[in-house]
Amino acid sequence: MISSSNCIFCLIASGQAPANCVHEDATTLAFMDVAPASDGHLLVIPRSHHESILDVDDGAITDVARAVQKMARAVQKALTPDGMRVSQFNGRAAGQTVFHYHVHVVPIRAGERPASHGRAAGDPDRIEAIAARIRASL
Ligand code: 5GP
Ligand code: ZN
């Protein structure tokens, strides 16, 4: 499916819903998670709508993988975390809450436990300050 009108990530991809975007290209988008697990938590999505890893097509999955690596490198340069979790959830039972295929990039600092993602909205000013550093590192 190209797009779904009741999918928040499709609305973000088409510019109909706001997001703090850090990178975009013809087929993918990277934006800051609104309820981050750690400072710098971002999401990478294909522009096209696929519910999960089970139905994302070959082109989209490889485009997203490349964009994830590009974003992980930018996060490393911008924020110098000690590590980074790159993760992806499929199906409600696995914790998926937005049914548009996406990959989380979560910077980790040694000794810090990341919060659960999607629970508490982050401070928009703090998120923007971090996003600006990531954009500058691309
Ligand atoms: P998952 O489906 O992999 O469990 O997580 C979905 C993620 O999307 C959560 O971390 C949540 O905070 C994030 N999210 C949900 N709605 C929005 C939104 O409208 N904008 C942004 N930027 N992130 C969102
Ligand atoms: Zn969608």
C-alpha cells in the first residue's frame, strides 16, 4: 500500500502531520520520537505504508536499512553515546503500537537504562536541540 489515511506515520510522511524531521530522501524519512526512550531516540520509516516486517517490500527494507545506518552514524557523531540500540517491533504482542514499519535508533549511555519508548512525551525544546545536532552531523 502506498499510504493509509488513518496511519500517523503516513500523515507525517506526506506532511499532513507534524514531526521533527532530521533527514529525508525519496523513499525514507527519519524523525525524532515524540516519547523518547533516551535523548536522541529517532525513528526511520519508509514513505510507503507497510504494516510490519512481514509485508515490507525488498526496496523499502533495504532503503530503510541504509537510512538507519546513515542516521546511526550521525547520532554517533553528534551525541557520542557509548552504544546504540537499533530495534523494531512487529505485532501488538511484541509491543508494536504504530502499524507502519519503522526502526528505532536509541542512543545508550553507559550506566543509564533507557526508558520504555512511547510512554512519556519528551520536552519539545530538548528534542529540537538534539535534533539540530544530529542534522548538523549528517
Ligand atoms: P512501536 O510501534 O515500535 O512500539 O513504537 C512506536 C513509536 O512511535 C513510539 O516510540 C512512539 O513514541 C512513537 N510515536 C507514536 N506516535 C508518534 C507521532 O505522532 N510522532 C512521533 N514523532 N513519534 C510517534
Ligand atoms: Zn502508514
